[in-house]
Amino acid sequence: LPAFGIISELVSVHSRKPLFGYKLIAFSSIAIAIISFLVWGHHMFTSGQSTYAMFAFSFLTFFVAIPTAIKEFSWVATVWKGSVALNSPMLYTLAFLIIFAIGGLTGVILGALNTDIHLHDTYFVVAHFHYTLFPTVFFGGFAGIYFWYPKMFGRMMDERLGKLHFVLTFIGFNGAFFPMHLLGIAGFPRRLADPYQYPVFEHLRPLNQGITYFAILMGVSQFILLFNFFHSMFRGKKVG
């Protein structure tokens, strides 16, 4: 929810347009906050809970997608035909819109009882989780840091380093987590110390190794942000 506030501010500022559907975005935040307390059972579709509970939690999972979609379409409508400035904060904002949409769509897949039976506790869930969590906490957070840094320290962060940080983080994130959808569809399970003790998963080892390399790239690229953050405190261009 804090990231939703950041994104709502940034799409308006960097598209040079008022926020489309301001009241809808405000009320959808309240709806998400309330409904989010009621969907926990969608993690337990294979636990043996009652059929009626499964139907209720599945419905609520689909229902929470409605206020979330209201936000997504309102943000896209704000960007539409706006005078968009493609600086570091806006690049992270646009990436947020794309990645969070993918996370929302995979959430609908997992909210459906018939598909969740097969995808439960596979890497598809890990992929969905990170496509929902990472763009909000990190991409939204990075966008906020780059945007409000001048107000915090009176200096600008280096824009070239900011864009380099974005490109490497974006590539590293998608390279690490998008293939997990494929692993999950193939039945690759979570929480096994050594899944390769089962020969049926051996052919998935190269994909897992590729994920590791992209995850390392994503992690290492955060040193660019740290350097830019602290270096700009003293050497960054002063602002009025």
C-alpha cells in the first residue's frame, strides 16, 4: 500500500497530468486493505479445508483483483497521452506497472481452485510472489528514493548511474523470476533441500542455474544504488 501511494504520485508528476480517477484510487486502497485480511485461505487449497471455505476464499481472491485492477488502469490512463519524462523515477514506475500486472494475472491463476491444485507449492508460486512483492517494495521504493532524494539532501543523484541501476535490476529480476513460472508448470517443488535427488527434475537444473546467475546480477547491481546514494550526498548537483 505505501508503494501504491508512491506510484500514484509519480505517474502524475512525470506524465504532467492529474491522476486519473483519484477518488477510485483512494477508495480502492481502502478496499484492498480490508479484503486482504480475508484471503489468507487461498494458501491452503490443498490442506483439506472444507469445499465451502475453498469457494469463499477463491471468490475473495478474485474479488481483491478488482480494486487492484482499478489502480492499474487508472495509472495507465494517467500515463496515456501524457508528456512522459523517462528519468530514473519514471523508469522504475513504468516497470512497476508492467511487472505488477504480471503478478496480478498469475495471482488470478493461483486463485482458481482447479489450477492451484497442480501449481500449489511449486516455483510458480515463488514467481507470482516475487512479481507481486518485488515491484511494490523495491521498484516502488527505488522510484521514491530517486524522486525525493533532492528534497532529502538538497542534491541530485547521478542520472546515468540511476538508469544503469534500473537496466541491470530490471534484467536481473526478470531473468531470475520469470523462468520460475516455467519451473512451476513443470512441477518443480519448493522447499526441498536437494530436489535433484529425484531424477525427474534433473533436466531442470540448467534453468535453475541460469536463475542463480541473474539473481547474482540483480544483487550486485544494488551496489550502484548504494554508491550513487552516498556519493551524491557530497558530489551531487545542488538543487534550488
